[in-house]
Amino acid sequence: MGQGGSSYFESNVLYKFNAHEKKVTCCSVAPDGKILATCSSDSKISLWSLQTGNLLHTLSDHEKEVTSLTFSGPIMASSSKDGLVYLWQYQTSSKQPNPRRSSRLGEFFCFILL
């Protein structure tokens, strides 16, 4: 830590990920640290190898802008302006390299009672 709580790090660009046609809205790293997922206004999700920088898969099930995604164990969840949340099973092994959508949840509303 530097003075006053600031920190210093050396910036080195490892990879430039460029596969989306429109702006990237969110990104997340898988728990194993091997995959980076990016989502975009182009309604697609891209999965990248953090070891090589290569594009592994493009997921295009959403019909509108994908607004967020997150990983939890072997599941990746994505949400979109189409009102749906998709749960994906993803594999990094060569036996089953293609992500597969495991569930499609309808519109989700959350109410907080005080």
C-alpha cells in the first residue's frame, strides 16, 4: 500500500478481447480462474480462455441486451433485457467443451418487505 491508502500496480495488458459488435455490459471470471465471460448489448455472451486469450464459445440464446452474468461453482447465470435469466453449465475439459443451458427462468420480480 502506498501513502494515504492508495495502491500502486504496474499495468501490463495481457490480452485484448474483441468479439462483441456492441458495448460490453459486464464481465466475470469463473471460480477456477480459467475462463472470462463477457456479455454485451449485442445479446451475446463470449467465453474466453484466460490462459491463451482465445475465444472459446459464443452464446447467443438471449434475444436482447445481456445486462449481467455471474459464476457460482459450475453454473453461470446470465440476465437480459428480454426478461429472462439463463443458468448455464459450463465445462473446461475436453470431454464436454460446449456450454449448455440448463434452465430458463421467467421474469423475476423481487419484493422487499419492511
